[in-house]
Amino acid sequence: MKRLGYACLTKTLDNVTSSSSLSYTNYLKNENKLQKLDEVIISNLEDLEKIIDYNIANDIHFYRLSSKIIPLATHKDVEFDYIDKYQNFYDRIGEKIKKSNMRVDFHPDQFCVLNSTNKDVVENSFRILEYHYNILEALKIEDKVIILHVGSNVFGKKQSIARFINNFEKLPSHIKECIVIENDDKVFNILDCLEISTKINIPIVLDVHHHNCNNPNINLYDYIDRIFKTWKKKPKIHFSSPKNKTKKDFRSHHDYINAEDFTEFILKTQKYDFDIMIEAKAKDEALFKLVRQLKYKENFKFIDETSFEV
């Protein structure tokens, strides 16, 4: 069985977001700094619970948590309790995730660069990873996954991969166990990720669109088996469609998914069992539009609103 998911924001729920922000500048300007921060955090956690409830009501079993749930949590000059004070929220949300058998993960933003040549960036990346782990732990998520790109290409691929591995080995073991790497759309392709995975035994999230952007004559289907075998549990992939198929806009994500391209990929990989994160600007709307299109195809048998067999 394959399950479809979406990332962070729902387009269906009005004025609901678990990503409300508070910049460091605005934090400093505010006379009641911690009170303002508290208000934003509570708003994000309340809305996260609404999103989880929405997912459950709509048979969505795969969801990417927003990294912005707790503003300023990784800022080196701001210290506050973002776990114990809000544990009642984490307990309630985490229990709903567990009872519904929802798979969740994190994908930190571009500021998390584990192989940077700048030690301050690396230290900040360590803080970012610790933060993501702490939220997953507070939610009592057993299958903890934090997805990273390999990162910087300063001094070339060979040295960049070596820096990634070297800094990965410096991470605490509880964080190392969560890390999954993803092929990117410009530099580090699936062969680079397989090289890293072989050396430090971490799973690979295949991003199909990134592969299509960055595949120097690599036949993806020659490597699918090896990629999926990097997982000790059910693999997951990312799927998106290009904004258009011209060279200029090919890397950019479309609002929706090209159902024909999706179908072709699924039929070529039908013997494998994996979950699919839909990375489209229309978020859950893109997911449900894809479902409506797939239901007309004879090869797809839907188990519920977002899960299917081929």
C-alpha cells in the first residue's frame, strides 16, 4: 500500500497555520518579549492540532511538520522553555498522531547545512537538529525522521561529502538515528547519496523531481532497489512536478502534480511499498486533485481517501 501526504500548510482550512513567526528584531522591540513569544507558540500549537484533526478526518496518514512551530527556538541569543511549558499540547497532538497511525517527519530549511565550511553555520545546524529532535521527542514520535540535503559544494563534491560525513559523526547518537538524506536538484544526485549512505548507514529519501533536474545520464530505475533498501522501515519519497518543462522554470515546483508523470513512476515501481510526500504549492488541494485523477485509472485501487494499491 502507498500513502500520499503533504507538507506543513493546508490550503483548505482558513486562517490556520502552525508557522506563524516572530523575528528576532520584533522580539527585541516588544516590551513583553516572552509573553509575545508565548502567544505565537500557543497559536502555532493550537493550529497544528487543527491540522492534525483535519488530516485524520480526511484519511491523510502522512504529513510533514512545519519547522516553524516554535519561533526563535534555535536562536543562540534567546533562551526559553519550549518543551515542558507546552507539554500538554505535545501530549494531546502526539496521541492523535499515534492513534491515527499518521507518519510525520521534519525537513529543516536551507539554514541547516551540516557540511558548511563555516563553523558557526555548522554549530547552528547542530542546534537546528537538536530542536527538531526535541519536538519529535515531546510528541512521543517513535519513528523520528529529519530529512537533510547534503548541503554545500564548496571545494567540490569529494571534500563536501567528506565534511558531511565528518560532521554527521559528531552528532549525538539519538540525532544520528533520525537523519535521512535527500538528493538535490543541482549538485548531489542519487549516486552521491548512495555513496554517503553506504559509508554511514543512513536512509535516502528519493526526490523524483530533483533527480529529473540533476541526473547526469543516470537511469533512476537502475537504482530504485538500492535506494529503498537503505531503509529499515517503509521507504518514503518526494514527488513534485515542474512549473513548466522549459529549462528556465523546470526546477520550480508546480502548484499541482502531473498525473501522467506520477502514474508512469508508480507503475514502474509498483512492486515496492512506499509513502509519497506531495511537494506542490497547492499542498493538500494538490493531493486531492491528484487522487481524483488517479481514481479514473484502472491500475489504481484506493483503500481510503489517500491510500492506494496498484
